[in-house]
Amino acid sequence: MKKRNWILDFYDTPMSSRKYTYFISDLHLGATYLDHPHDYEKRVVEWLKSIKDDAKELYMLGDILDYWFEYKTVVPRGYVRFFGALASLADAGVKIYWFIGNHDIWLFDYLRDEIGVTVIDGYLVKEVEGKKFFLSHGDGVGKLKPSFRLMRSIFRNRTCQKLYSAIHPRWTIPFALRWSCSSRNFSAEIPVVKDPDEESLVRFAREYAAVHSDIDYFVFGHRHVLLDYNISNHCHVIILGDWIHHFSFARFNGESMEIYRYVQEFNKIVHI
């Protein structure tokens, strides 16, 4: 099976029409392990500004925020520039989809009503420019560990959510951010896929494609690795990386998908 896996450094070029669909995941905005969180948020905002004139749709495939819980009458502190950039895109006519991840799991109706974001809990199968996409954060597909499956069911339980919301945010937010920080070793080397055929999301895609042969692209986040891998002559599995190590995203032009890295300082293309 032919393997295709690369990163391209992205730089702005003049665009006269909206012709691209963008995919991004695992920004983890607000994470306590970020050295300069405001600079980090500004970099994300600059990228959002850079796609404003040529984007038709933006798919954010989960863990966009490191932690988020929507209260009925209170908005959690932070993310003002980021939410403003999303609102600017939405006002310009860009359709925005936000997939719930395992960190920003408690998205309800605030961003939907205030910005116009479509919130997706689970996966979405959708045709884009004549190609069939399977889109998911990636944490809820394939074979899950029993402990993780139990945790997901508790987090999504309405009764548990109501009980959690009754606790004052001065306790819940620091606790959640500490838990997030301890769940992954972000000081380690850049994560890579050693064997794509052993990757759990690739195995899931193969099994799903065996029954649904019309899928052209499986697009996932969650794993923090970059991958563009052919599982058949026409079907690709794409894992979007993250904005902790890679500053990566994918762009679909109506015919093909490519993975890019947003680098403001350089104007070059790097293949791997």
C-alpha cells in the first residue's frame, strides 16, 4: 500500500474567491502548560485571519479548548480574541463546525447562539465538493479502553453535568486544568506514527471502509500526530496533528487534501 505523508509550510497568497475547506484540531487553548498563552492564542487568531478571504468552511475537530464548561448565565474567562476571530469568519459567510473533543466536551449552546458555530458531538459523514468525508475527533471511534469508555459516559451524562455545574467554578476550573496537564506528557519529543497500519484510527478506518466503500477521506484529530495515509486507491486517512508541536492544518481544494504547517517566519515548502 502506497504511503503518503508530508507537511507543507503555508504562506499567504492573494485569493479572489472562496475555494478552500479547512480542517484543524487540538489547539488546546487555555492549557496551563503553554509557556506564553496569549502569544499562542494570537498565533491561532492570525491563522484564522489569514483564511478569511478564501475559506468556505472550517472544520475544527475537537480539543480546540483545553477545558470548557458552559454555565447557564456565566461565560468562563479567556479566549476573547479567539472567539472574536471565529465570529468574524462566521460574519463573513464561513460555515464553522466545532466537533466536541475529550477536552472541550461540555460545549452546549453558547457558541452556537452567539457566533453561529455548528456543534457536532460524535462523527459526521458528509459530502464536500463531490468527495465523501468521515469526520471525527477520534476519541470515540474504534476499540476503546473500558476505563476511557466509562469516563466518556460519565462526562456525557446529563445528571452528572448538572451536579458538576452546581460546584463553584473557583474549584472546578483549576481542578480540570490540573487534570488536563497531567493526562499527557507535553514535554516529550514530537509525537510521530511509527507504523501507520498499527495506528488505532487507521484500523478503524479500514474496518469502516470495508462496509462503506464510498468514503474518500477519514479525517481525525486527538492523536497529536501528523498522517496522510492511503488505505485504498481512493481513500486516505488524515490525522491533523496539533498546535502544540506542529501548528498544522489540512486544506481541501475540491480535488485533493494537503497538510500544511502555519509558519509566519518562513516562506518555504518542506516535504517529509
